[in-house]
Amino acid sequence: MELHFKNFPASNMPYNSIEAAIKTMVKVYEDVPYITLLPNIGGEVSLLEMTIQGFLCIKKNEHKVVLSESEERLTKELTALDAVYKKPEMSKLEKYKSKTLFMEKYFAMLKKIQPKETVVKLLGPFSLAKKVSNIECAEILTNKIYRKYLIEMLTLKAMWFIFRINEVSPNATPLIVFEEPLLNKFGTEKRENENLEAKDLVSIYSKIFEKIHSYSAFVGVQCLKKCDWQIPIDSGVDLISFNAYTNPHNLHIIAPKLWSFLQSGGYINWGIVPADNVDKVKEMNSESVFDDYNEILNSFIIRGFEQEILKNQSLVSPQDEVSKLPMIFADIVLLNAYNLSKRVTTSQPQ
């Protein structure tokens, strides 16, 4: 795996117009256009809504998602689903397409720019399962039928994006990033009869990742809270993205596994540019951000990580969702992340 950009698009954009988002996309994410949601524009969908668009037997009911069919009915639906899963074609994948305010502009940009990579974010299987209930509100991932359904539907959603990207920009490698905002709750929040172990989640991830890899795409996992990063790494993920500003030591506890991950070609996105509140944004400057980046990389170099590999396979980004900030401060965060990405491309950790 090789990535040709340093500025990772970890966040949605803060703007209240599509034109403003396009302007920043061209300037700040010139090397890696991505599908940003625009939560500050009325009528935009959430990541959950974008992920479940086109799902069979799923309906959104207020603030939760329920599987609207019985297990027996779902088993029958899976027969048809399996046929598409085993041999996906664009004509059959169209029913699983997504639609957002920025989507068509994104595909137009891909066609014009022809980048080497592009990023699509979806809600990951663990966090999605925590937001989904069956009719009885019982467990999901520990039931073989429901688990297979979620695995195949998430995979086919990713496949639609991969096929669509290949149509408009054949040389762009898709990087499908699964957002897992609830992965920090793994092992702590359980529903009735739910006993999901790490090996079970690894199995779920692995099935999705292997299918995506088989179509020459990369896979990432992003969680901005402390979590067990061994799980996605053991599942064959290509990139992990975490909040390095708030949780700089989250990866130290798995240093040997992390080093093996880097040696095998894996990438780390360090969410190092402060973005969780206005005061921190006001306090930062280009030097402080660069110093924070160097400090965290050096904390791994002194543990024996080779500097060249660590630097080459490191990306940078804001530490949190910038769309929650007032626009003027969100712009400052995005610009600092962009400037840092340019600086780390040419410099070594100090």
C-alpha cells in the first residue's frame, strides 16, 4: 500500500454553501478529494443515514434504526443479497447507492482532477450495530443472520462507491474509511444476550476488508476516542486514524504490534491539530502544531521505530470534527492541518 497525500480528510466541512466547500476542497484537499457531509446546510443527511440508504429491510424511526423484517423474512432477503455480494455488478449495486448534497460535485471533481487516491467514509459495523435493533430490540452482531446481513450490506455499500469511482476516475484508488465513534465502548456496553468478543469483531471486520481489498481498494478505521486498536489491525486494516492531540499515548500500549503494522505497509493518521474548542484553536500556531507532531513521533522513535518508515507512513489531520466550530475557527484548523501536511512532507522529526 502506498498513499500519495499527507493531509487526511478526517472531518466534515463546516460551510453553509456547497460552493464554499468546493473552494476549500480544491485548495486544502487537492491531493485527496473526498465525500464531505455538510451538516450546517439544511436537508443534509447524517453519516448514519448515508450509510443505510438503500439497505433492504431497514427503516429509520426517529433517532434509531430498526430492522423492519423478522429473522425468517431477513433470511429470504439474504438469498437475493448473496447473489449480488458474490458477483457485484454496477447495475445490481445501484439500489445501494447513497445521495448527499456534495455527492455529484464530488464525482465531477474526481473526473476533472483524476487523483491517485480518494476517500469515502461510512459508519463502521460496530457503531452501526449499536444504533440498530431488530423488532424485539435484541442483540444483532451475535446473531448469525443479522450479522451476515450487516456485513454484506456494508460491503455492498462500499462496493457501490468503488465501482462508481472507477467509472469516473479509473486511476484513483478508493480508500474506504469506516468511522467507529463507538468503538471505545467495545466490551463495556452490551445488550441483552450480547457477548461479543474481540475475535468476533475481528472476524466481522476481516470479511468486509477482504472483499474491499479484492477490488483493489484500501480500508481505514477512524475512532477519535480511546479504543483497542489491535482489533482493526488484526483485521487487516490499511490505515488507522485517531485523536493524537487528546490521546497521544493511546498507541504506546501496542507499540510492538504497531511497528509490525507499519512494517507491513500500514498507515497512521495523527489527529494532531486541535479542533475540539475555540480556545485551543486560538492558542495554537503553526509552530506549536509542528512541535506537537514531532513530540508524538519522537515518542515512538525512542521506542525503536525507524524514523523513515514512521514519517513516510504518517498522515496528519484535525483531532476532531471541525464542522462544530464557528466557521472562522474551522477555517483556521483546516489551514493549519494543510500547512502541517506540507511541512511534514519535507522535514524530519526534530
